[in-house]
Amino acid sequence: MRKPTTRMWIWTAVAAVAVTGGLLYVDSHRVSAAPHADDAKCGKVVDRLPDDIPGASRDWALGDGVASWGGQKAVFRCGAEELPPNINLCVTADGVDWVLDEKRLKADGVSVLRTYGRSPAVELTYTGPREEVGGVLAVLDPAVKWIPQERKCVGLQDAEIAP
């Protein structure tokens, strides 16, 4: 049996660094899947997502029903828990109702929006400036609109007030 040479130790070290680097690279592209990401509609929605959103190109993302852009500046997760009726701000972009998680926005400045009235629900987490969120929703809406809407957001002006 031959004694390990210096050259063998160097190649072993290089291989170990390469494998570790590769694992870290893959892990940096992993996005945690939403609870219902295995819904067949999620795969179809993700396939319809654009390659670019305003100011960012699509990343290579690992995970079921997920996509990201701009180094995970924007993260899209299909199969999120559906929202019950709530009092959070609801915005409608091109026919898709999105509810803003106001608590998360106040706590750490991250815009987390979830579709309302669609099954499966879709969640978008956006760490860029709040002023950009509307443009991002506008380019994502054609893919999300494919999921049938079952309920709509209602505002105070829509509520019936009992006498």
C-alpha cells in the first residue's frame, strides 16, 4: 500500500472544497415550499411565470411551486394557506386580489402578499422598495389569474349595513 503523497492531499482538499462549495451554492437557491405546493395547479402557474420582473431577472430556484427573481429579492410560493376573511389591506391588480401582511411590513419592512379567494393561494415576498410592488404584481398576475377566483375582497363600501 502506497503512502499518501502531498499531491494526493492537495487533490483531496480541492475536491472537498468543490463539493462543499457546490452544496452551499445549491442550498442558496433553495426556497421553502408552501404547504400545498404539490397541488397540480402550482406547477402550471410556475410554468407561466415571467423570466423578468421590474428590475430583476429570474433566479434558478429549488423547491416545489416556487420561483424567485433578483437573488431572492422577490420570492413566489404557490400552495400557501388560503386566507380567511380579514381586515388587512387588500389590493386588486388586474383582477387578482392580494392581501398585504401589514404586521410583517411594520415589523421588518418586507412586503408579503397573498392571494385572496384563489385555491391554491399564492404568496409573494418582496424585499425591495414598497413602491415597486405594484409593478411586480402586474407582471405576475397573468400567471396567477389562471387559478379560478372563488371569493373577492370586499371593502367597507361593499358591506351591507343593517338598519
